[in-house]
Amino acid sequence: MPTLAHLSCKFAYMMNWEDLRYFHAVARAGTLAGAARLLRVDNATVGRRLAALEDALQVRLVERLPRAARLTAAGRQVLEQADAMEAGALAIERLVLAARSEDHGKVTITAPPVLARHFLAPNVRNLAARRPQVQLSILSEAQVVSLARLDADLALRLTPPIDEGDIAHKIGRMPFGLYAAHDYPFADAPNHWEFIAYTARQSGFAHLHWLYEVIGERRVACEVTDLSNQYEAARSGIGVAGLPCFIGDADARLQRLPDGEPGLVLDVWIALHPDRRNDKLIRNTMRDIVALVGASTLAL
């Protein structure tokens, strides 16, 4: 079977560029099933499109292993070109979007679940009223999504930008405290506090590290997967939770406990891709979000 270096230009007209997109998804995901999830199709469709690309190029690009899809040498070379093609296509799309002058359309905002559920969702009517012609799409994502890939138009984040080149501004602060229900029987006895913590599935982020430092040798009453569930568990009266103050202070069913510990404070950032800086729709929506944060207890 010929290598990539032996491919002739005569194959160019035979190749379906859409098949290349499927190959690129396989390379990104590392499995055919993962590519199917990315593309929202079934596994058979991914396998068929990948086989069609290999037939057109007359070269094997991917080794199908039981639990993985490993690129061949030719596949790795093709991936380099596919990455460049995708980057160019995304750059064109971003520039075209930025060139529009309309102040209506859809704006996708990604945010960590705690901000998506407890800040954006309760304020979405207020935010929408500022721009009635804008359709807001809010993604509640624990992982950072790519603005370069147009997974979202704007990002609210609790960490500084990871993607190199993103334009980001610190717009707020999110302090944490310890909270329990008003009928929690050990509120005045810190040595007897029992805590609401994370399951073993979660690891490696600031709130988790802070919370377990506060807990120390004290007992964990229950474990849940995220802050929203910790909040609900605290309201049930089972124990003490480390919650953002903008959530805990606003709930009359909760009391803030005098913890005597250094409090955790996370900065709130808003980010956009530099290619979108002149996009009127995105710029105005970003301005509205900044104003909303500034008028809240998250304000700097």
C-alpha cells in the first residue's frame, strides 16, 4: 500500500472533504465511538466515512484497535494538514461573524455550572430584556470549551484563560463561606460539624482543595458531585457546606457559620476570541453581562 508521499494529485478530486472532517474527529477523540459523540452520529456512519476517505486516498490512516483508533504514519501527516484546514476554516467563520452589523441573532455563553445555574439562569430575563432581538444560549460546562472552535461566543470562567490569545477581563469576585440550615443542631459546636463534600470522581480544583483543608479530621456526612447538589444538601440540614456567598447569603433557609478559616475567593472572568472583538452582537452582549455582574454581589 503506498505511503502518503506517493499519493498523486489525481486523488484530490475523488476525496470528499466531509470525509476528512470525520477523520479529524476520530483523530481528536481517539476512538470511533468518541468521534460519533462529537459529531452526533452513530458509530457506523463514522466508520463508513473513514473507510471512504481511505479508499479515495488509497492509504490506511487509522488502525482500528478494540478500544482505540490509532493513527498510522500517513494518518499523522494527514492530521497536520487537516488541523491547518480546520483552523483556517474557523478563522474565516469567526471573521465573517465579526463583520456582521446586526444586533440580533444567537449568542452562546459558556459558564461553569455554579454560575450558569445560580447566576445566569436566574438573571436571564433581565439579560434578555436589554437585547430583545438576541437569543441567549447558556452552556453549563464544567470543562473549559474552546472559543477558537466556536463552541461558544463568550465564556464566563472562574480561572484565568487557558486558550492562548483569548481576550479576558476580570469582572467579579466569588467569595465562599460555610453554611448550614437554620435547624442544624451543631451550628454552635464547630468540633462536631459534619460536612457535605465531593465524591472520589472529582479532583484537582480550588474549591475541592479548600473544602478538604477546612474539613480536616472532621466527619463527612455525605458526598455529592457538584456545588449545586452541595447547596441542596445543606438546605436539607444534613451538614455544613462550603458555598459561594452570593448563593448562601441569599437563601433565608441557610445561616452562615463563623468558620475562622481563611476564605476562598475565586475571580470571575469573561473571555472572547480576539477575532470576535469587533462583532457588535458579541460585544454588546458582553457589555450587558459585565453590567449584570457589576450590579450583583459578585461585583469587584
